[in-house]
Amino acid sequence: MDKLEEQMAYLIRTVDDLSDMVARQENEIAILTRRVYMLMQREGEREAAGNEGVVIGNERPPHY
């Protein structure tokens, strides 16, 4: 009986630890999702404003 109680206590502790880890990861995912959304908005605004100052590949800058 003591062995079962010991195993149960270990499993309860493991479940609690995993639950805490999942909660932290959920918060991190929410933060990262918001950051990606903000970056996507900024990039969309940048594209809408035109490609000012961005040289892609072998394109010549406009002052040539």
C-alpha cells in the first residue's frame, strides 16, 4: 500500500509540473503570436507604402 501511495504522489507531482510547463508555454505562444502579428502588420504597411529604400538582388538603387 505504501508503494502505491508513493507512486501516486510521484505521478501527482509530475502532472502538476507538466501542467505548470504547459501554462508557461501557452503564455509564450500567445506573446510570440502577438509579435508575429505585429511584424506582419508592419511588413504590410511597408509594402503598401512602396519598397522605399529596399534593394533586392541586383537591382540598382534609384539614384543611378
